[in-house]
Amino acid sequence: MVKFVHTADWQLGKAARYLNGEARTRFSAARLDVIDSIAELVVGEGCDFAVVCGDVFESNHIDRQVLVRALEKMRTAPQVAFYLLPGNHDPLDASSVFRSRTFVDNRPDNVTVLDGSTPVQAAPGVELIAAPWFDKSPLTDLVDAACRKLEPASTRVLRILIGHGAVDAIHPEANDPALISLERLESIIGSGVIHYAALGDRHSTTDVGSTGRVWYSGAPEPTAHVETDPGNVLIVDVDWNHVHVDRRRVGTWRFERKAWELSSSVDIAVLGDWLTALEDKDRTIVRLELSGQLSVAWKARLDGLFAHNVDLFAALDVRGESSSLVVIPDDADLNDFGLTGFAQQALSDLSGLAGSGGDRAAVAQDALALLYRFAGGNK
Amino acid sequence: MRFHRVRLWNYRGVDNCEVAFFTEGVTVIEGPNEVGKTSIPEGIDLLFDLMDSSKSRRVRSVKPVGRDEGPEVEVEVSSGRYRFLYRKRWLRRSMTTLKIISPQHEQLSGRAAHERVKEILAETLDSALWKALRVEQGTELVIPKFDVPSLGRALDRAAGGASSTEQHDDLWSLICDERERHWTLTGRPKGKRTAQQQAVEQARMRVSELAQQLDRMEDDVSEMNRLAVEAQQLETTQDRCERRERELSGQWESVQRLNQKVDRLSADHSTALEKQSRLTAEWKSRRDAARTVEERQGQLAALESEARQAAPILAAATERAAAVEAGLDKARTALRIAESEQRRADDDRDHHRRCIEVQQLTERYNRVVEAEKTLEEAENRLAFAKVDEELVVKIEQAHLAVVRAEAAVASVETTAKRELSMRVDGEDVILGEGETQHTTVEDEVVLTIPDVAQLRVRAGTGSKSLAVERRKARDDLRRLCDTAAVADLTEARAAAEQRKEVQRARDEALETIERDLRDLTVDVLRSKAEGLSRRITSYEAERPQDSPLPPDFEAAKRIAADNNRVVGDLQAEFKSLERVAESAADVLDGERINESNLSGRIKIAQDAKTQAVNFLEAARKQRSDDEITTDLATAERHVETTGESLEKAEKNLRAADPESLASRLSNAREAAQRTHEDLQSNRDRGNVLRGRLAVESEKGLHTRRDEEASRLRHLEREHQRSEAKAQAAALLYNIFARCRQKARLHYVVPFKRKIEQFGRIVFNASFTVDIDDDLRVMRRTLDGDTLRVDQLSTGAQEQLGVISRLACAAIVSPDGGGAPVIIDDALGWSDPSRLERMGAAIAAAGGQCQTIILTCTPGRYAHIGKATTIRLPSRA
């Protein structure tokens, strides 16, 4: 029986381009801070060690500051043994960060780089079988290659496979030679060569296959809107006959993506309520995909809503304004403007242009909003 | 705005002056110069513009001279819904008071009062209109443009606009301001936008540069991977090459041993061959020496036989040569005799020829001598014979002239019947019987026959000249005859004939001399003849007497010819014999040479034979022929033995194919070397890349790239937002400007109509104007003539300026807005008729707006029907 923390895809040094400077700094800091959370889990749950299944770093060419800070984080938890696997982001190639002077000089004793497939004894009777990446485009199933020459383990040894990459059963790119064959992996597990496959690469926590012994831990902090269940690490409790995997949330950031069709003030109010209800706004990255049709007045209100929330959230990314969301003045707008004479004519011309579609329409909608503001329509 | 009254204290030269205005009509303020008329509008401006604390030049310039007082102005005004009393003093005890009378009573002072009035004016007064409606004294006379908000609103209303408000003006102002935030006046992006764009581009470039650096690192990594794979392959290849090289080197050493064996056997075989060759040569030499002895013996015998056969031939040739030589000597002797006789015959012939020549020369000499004598004589005679043919002709002509002259002169012919003695002109003449006496009568001739008669014969007219001609002819004839030394013509002719004869003799003598002398002289001719005579004499004395001298030249010539033929025949015979003798001598010489040659050859053959015999004998003394034969057979067997061994070794060597083996070994070594070099190159390159990657990977390029990309993303977003705002501002401005401009076209109509309404009062019913977009009068048409404003007279321009202001004020004022028209001393260029009409126009406008006219010319505005006139007292 062995108990350990299974994590992956820390991608330390990842820069969130969609964040402004202040949020980006916090976002990066949170990714480092998650090391502390993992160390606490290892200690708190009585785990023997922690394995990081690839993509520890965003790249081999990350800023050295990130590297030394990450190592320092691990150094401050000396009772926790960290086993780091090079993945596709940080392969063990000629420029590998794991071979860099900074890493070599600063690596604490409790940190081990899994740089080959030779079994590593992580605890008494526990061997780690690693399948590190040596370049970004391997031409074979590295997991299968790492296990191919292994004989079934003795009854006193538990073997944990540490791998990285996509599993063919859940990956759409079937022709990728580096895909991990689930069938072979389960066969290897079935034959007792290994007893648990700790995988990385997929940022969403996923139980793969039917054995219950093949898992993606997911990224401890989310990195994109497309991820379905990020922010977790796994507490794995495994022996020859049983396996128990427990997911624990350690992520502090959140990606929220939502599509909205707006056609009335009610819709805007609902959207406002939804935004208000979101917690931890300063660590939440929101993407809104808008469509529909609004009057100038309601568009102005929507702009006001965004102007308020953009400062609350870590990021508020609104898409579709210029194409899917059409702004057309209605009668109420015209009354609000209170224009007469040539100004009224100008308003009419602008309204026509705003409803005509195309790039000019978008400019006309902006011009209407401007006119609305000048005319005191949003007082 | 309406002014109710204004009051000035201590303002320039004005101590205290108050004027009340007619608020719904025309107020004419009259007064002399410097009474303070212009100070009224100026004071109002100061009051509205400057705070009481101002010490500006404008304020200081209106301070009264010589008094320590501050200028002070008070005005009561209605503007919009406000009516207030506003007072301000500057420089001394400055103060401001404001009393708002309506709509709500307010009392303010100081800065608050000033600010409140500014608020009221900003709310109710169109400042541009306020300035436009004033015609100030001394300023350049221009037609103002009335592009002012209040007029626009009023015109909008006049044109049927629904409800034009000041909000539109504010809105337009905001739109213009918004556009100016993003665009320059010329429609270019403002610097901030350009800077944004540049920041985006720079960020993009930085991202690109970092991306390129990362790409280069990735390329290096890829190359490192490739080098690693290549290094493995090269190491494998190197091992293989080295193994192959060792294998081939072993084979090569075996071949080298074989090669050495072949070399050794080859040397043995060469030695055997050399010995065999030497013995063979010796054997051949011995055989050749024996053959030489035999050959030379045979040659000697043959030569001796040939010599024996040649001896009789030589003897026969000798005999024939001697015989031929004897015949030749005989022929030579005969020829010499004949030639001697021929020479003597030739000499004889020449002798006779010389005799003839002497004779001929002597004859020629004699003829020459004789001819020279004749010539000398003729020359002498010719020297005195002067009558030639020419002179004879002249004498004949003179004679003929005398005859003719005498024939013409009168004459008396007296024929004596008997002897008669008479006297002619006193000269006694005796005539025989029958003799006739001719007497020429030149003038008068007196013939006296003594005692018989005296005849006086007188010539007629012309006789004297005829007589003169006759005398002249006679004189000429006489002179010619004297020249020829003859008496008359007959003698002259005879003398001429004699001269011809002498000339003929001279010519013949000359001809003879020339013919006989030819190119010689007389002396030479004589000398030649004498020389020949001496040779003749000498030859005759010396000639042998064995044969007689031929009698004459012909005989001598015949004998010479005969001897010549004999000599020719003998010479031909001699030459024939010479050829035969030469042939015989040649044959003899050939035989003799052959005989000598044979003798030499026999000698040589004898020596050679002796030498060969001696050589052979000496060689045999050293080694016998049998010994040589035995050694040679032994050597040949040894050669055969060593050849077989060598052939066998060479066969073994060929079987090892040393050339191919050498090539393969060389190739294997080169391949190993090349692989080694490639591997070294691979490692060197790997080290370079490893070093570079070690340095580059410490730079955190990925993080920096992501940071820059993030910055770029935000800059782009910001730029996009700015651009969207700029485009929106531009679109809003353009559409508003277009609509506003379009609306202005409607505004022009009521404004134009109002100007024309007042203008027709001043000019006539045909008066029309053209208004531009800035609501400025551009052209005036009167009685069908259209002129630009600047083409009008100063007076007409001034009138039009006042009319346009009145029209503007009349439009904007009815609702209590607008501003008063203030005309300061205008219309000075108008004639009385126009002044009267302008008065009517001002009066018509005065009913619709407040008009204040300041003038120093009383009566100029007397034609304004409804006006309040205020006369300011003079300071005096």
C-alpha cells in the first residue's frame, strides 16, 4: 500500500495574455502558491511523496525567477519528496530546464527529476516507472516504451507509472504516433507490470478507461476556458488489489465562459445579476459571448454594466459586440435624444447606417452611443 | 439683450454721463468729437470683460487724465429673462455690484457679481452675435459673417424648423470637440493615436523578435537532437570502419610478405638470366669471330680475282689513249699553220683597205682646201656687194615714183627740126636735129631761142606741188642709188644678179666642206691620211716575202675568205679529236682508279683477315670453345629453375590481388578517418549549440515573449478601442456636418429675404443679394448688374454692412434675444439721398430690434423717422 499525491501540468511561468499586468502577476503567483497547497496535502494526508506528471514548467525557456521560486517552494517542504517528470512543454532536450545551471545549482534534495525509465524507488517497495519526454514530438508511445521491457513486479513491489501525453481513447488525433495506447496500458496493468498510471497533459481531472488505475490529475490551477474540471490534485491510495483516488481542489482561480443573447433590459439585468453572483471576482476570468439586438439606451446601460465589472473581475472579455450584438435606436431612444432639425436628421442617418450591417454599422453604433452620451440620453 | 441705460464716471474725459436708450427702437446719440460717445460701447465691454481688480492696459487707458480717480461704468440691461443693474469701478477703490431685478431679485458684489454676470451672459447672450452686430468707429469696414448660434436658431425657426434650441449648438460643439480629440483639423490621426499605433507596432516587433529567438533556440534543440542521432550512427559507423581497417591491414601484411618473396626470386632469376646472357654473348662472340675469319678470307680471295681480271682492260685503255693523243697533236699543228696563213691574208686585205682609205682621205682633204679658198673669196665679194633683192625692189619703186611724178608735171617738149641753140631759163641748150628737149615747167619756164623767140611757159594751178613731188621722187631714187653705189635702176639690177652668183658659190663651197670633213677637222683629216700612209709603208716593208702581196683589195679579200674557211674546217676537226681524246682519257682514268682501288681493298682485306685470325686465336687461348658451350648449358638450366620459382610466387601474389586490397585498405582508412572527422565535427557543433543553449535558456525567453505578447494584446485592445472611438467621432461629425450644412441652405432664405427687404428701401426694388454658407453677403445685384461686395463703392459697402446687421438683429431679436445693433459714426461715405433712404431702412429695422447709433454729425441720421435722439453736451 502506498499513498501519494498525483498532480501534473503546473506549467509554472505561464503568462495569461488576457490578463492585465496586476492580474497577471497574481495569476502567476497563484500557480506557485499551489506548490504550498500540494505540500500541505502530502503532509496532511500522510502521503509518501508527490509525483508531477509532466509540464512542471510552461517552457524550457521560462524566466529564471520562476524557476528558483518554484524550487524554493519545494525546498521549504523538505519532508515532501517531489518527483518531477519532463513533459511536452519542458522536454528533456538540449535546452531542458531540468539540466539548466539554475536548476542544477538550486535543486533541493527532496526534488528528483525522472529523466529515464530505470525504476526509481520512491518509497520502500514502491517503484516509479517514468516515461519522460526527450523532445516535443516523440514518434512513439513513450509509456508503452517505458514498460515494454519490464517484467511483472514481484508481490512485494508496487509500481507507479509516471507518464505524460494524450491517451488515444479520448484524443481526437488518432494518427499521432505519440498517443498513449489505453488498451496496451490496461494490458500492462492487467499483467501486473504496473499498478497505477499517473498521467499528465490533460488539464481536466479524468478517470481514463475502466480499471480505475489510469488517471489524469488535471492542472492544479486552471489555464483556459476550455477546461472542464481543472484546479484539482489527486490523493492516490493504491496496492495490488485496491485503488482509491480522491480529488482535492487546490486551485484558487476560475475561468467562466457564458454566451448571452440580449434583446431587452431584462436580459441585461439577468446578466448583471449573474456577474454579481460570481464569487472571487478578482480571481475569476470571465468571457462573455454576446448576441442579439439592443437599443442605444440599453447598449449604453450594458456598457455601464461592463465598465463597472471590468474593474471587479480579473478579466472580463466581451466578444461579439461588433458582429453579433446589433445596436439600433428605437423610438424611446429618439425621444431620449430630444433632437430636432438637422440634428434629428443626423440621428436618423446614423440609425439607418447602424442597422445596415457590416463594419460601417459597427462604427455607426459607436457613433450613436457617443451621440447618446452627448445628448444627455444616459443622464 | 437690451440696454436700458448706461452711466460713466471718470471715464477718459467724461466726468459723469448717463444715457438712457430706446429699448424697442432707434436711439441716436449725437455729440461732438471726444465727448465720449465711443466710450459708451467701450465701457460696456470693459464692464462685461474685466474684473474690477484688473489693471490691464485697457483699463489704464480709460483712466481720466490728471485725476486720481478710477473709471467707473454702470449699465442696466435686459438679457433673456434677466434684468439687472451692473456697476464696476477699476484702479481706485475698485468695486463690483450686481443687482438682479428679475426674474428673481439678487444682490451680489465683487467676484461673485462678476461671475454671475458671466453666467447670465453665457446663458442668454450670443457673444459672437454681440460682436457681429457692432459697427465700430475707425475699424475696417467689412461685411461680417453671421455664422452665430443665435442667428442659426432664429433662421431655423424662420425656415420652419421645429424647435431649434441651444442644445444643438452645445451638441455640435461637443461633437466638434470629440472629433478634435482624435483627429487634426486636416483629418489626420492625433499624435496620441499615432503613438498608440507605434507602440503596438513596437510591441509587435518585440514579440516577433523574441519569437524568432525562441524559434532559433528550438532550431538549435532540433539540431541537437539530430546531432545526437547522427552521433550514434557515426559511432556505429566508426566501429565498423575500424574493424574493417584492421582486417584489411592483416591481409595487406600477408601480401607484403608475398611481395618480398617475389622480389627475392625475381632477383635470383635476374642474376641467372644475366649470367646466361653473358655466356650466350660470349658464345656468340666466339662464333662471330670464327665467321669473321672465314668471311675475310673469302673477301680477300674475291678481290684478288677481280684484280687479275682488270689488268688487260687497263692496258687496252692506255694504248687507245696514246693513239688518240697522237692524232690530236697532228690536227693541232695543221690548225696552227692554217691560222697563221689566215692572219697574213687578213693583214693583206687590211693593207689594201688602208691604201684605199688614204686615197679617199687625200681627195677629201684637197676638196676641202679648195672649197675653203672659194668660200673666202665669196665672202670677200659679198662684203662689198650691197645690192640685194630687197634694195633692188626699193629702187624699182623709187624709179616708178619718179616716172609718175614726171608724167604729172607740165613740160615743154622741144624738138629741133634742125640744130638749135636756145636758152632755157637762161641756160644754154643746144639741140641737134631731131633731138628733143624736154623741159619741165614747174612754175614758169622761159625758152629763148635767141633771136627767134622767147617762149614763156607757165604751169597751171597745182604745177608747183607736182614739181615738188617730182623732186622728192628724184631725190629718193638718187639716195637709193647712192646707197647701192649704182647709177640707176639698171645697174642696180645687174649688181643684184652678181651678188646672187657669189652667194651660190659660197653655198657650194660650204656644202663641200661639210660633206668631206664630216665630223673631222682639216688637220685631223690630213693627219689620218698621213698616219695611214705610214702604216702602209711600214706593212709593205715588214711583210714576209714568201708569198706575194695580192695585187688589190678584192684579191686580198678573196684570199682571206678562203683561208678563213680552211681554218674553220680544221678547228671543227680538232674539236672532234679533242672529244675522242677526252673519252679515251676518261676510260683510262677509270681503269687506273679501279686498279688502284682494288689494290687498296686487297690490302685492307689482307689486314682484316690477319686481325680476325689474331683475335680468334687470342680468344681461344683464354677459353676454349668447348668450355664456353658447357658453361652456357649450365646457366640455361639455372634460369629455367629460378623462372619456375618466380612464376609460382607471382601467381600466388596475383591471387592475393594486392592492388584491390590496397584500394580497399586505403578506402577503409579514409572512411574511418572521415567518420572520425564527422564525429568530431558533430561533437564540435554539439558543443557550440550546447554552449549557446546554456546561455540562451537562462534568458527566460519564453516568459519574456509571453509578457510582451500580453502587453501587445492589451495595447492592441486599447488601440482598437481608441480607433473605434475615433471612427465613431469622425462618423458622427461628418454626418452632423453634412446635415447641418444642408439645413443652412434653408437658413439662407429668410436671412436673404430680410436683407433684401431693408436693401430695397435703400437701393430699389431690383435689389437682391447672394449669401454664402457663413451667412455673409457675397454679391449684390442691382438693376440686373451683379457685383461682388468688394467691387462696390465704399459707401455702398458701408450701407450693405449696416443693412445686413439690421437684418440679422431683426431676425434674432423679436423674442427678446439677440443683441443691439451699435453703429458708431458710420455712413460717412453716403450721399444725402442714400442717407435719407438708410434712415428709412434703419427705422424699419428699429421696430424689430434695439439700435444704438453714435454720431458726431448732427443731422446724418435725421431721416430716421422713429428714433430717440440724445445729444451729449460738449465738455466745454
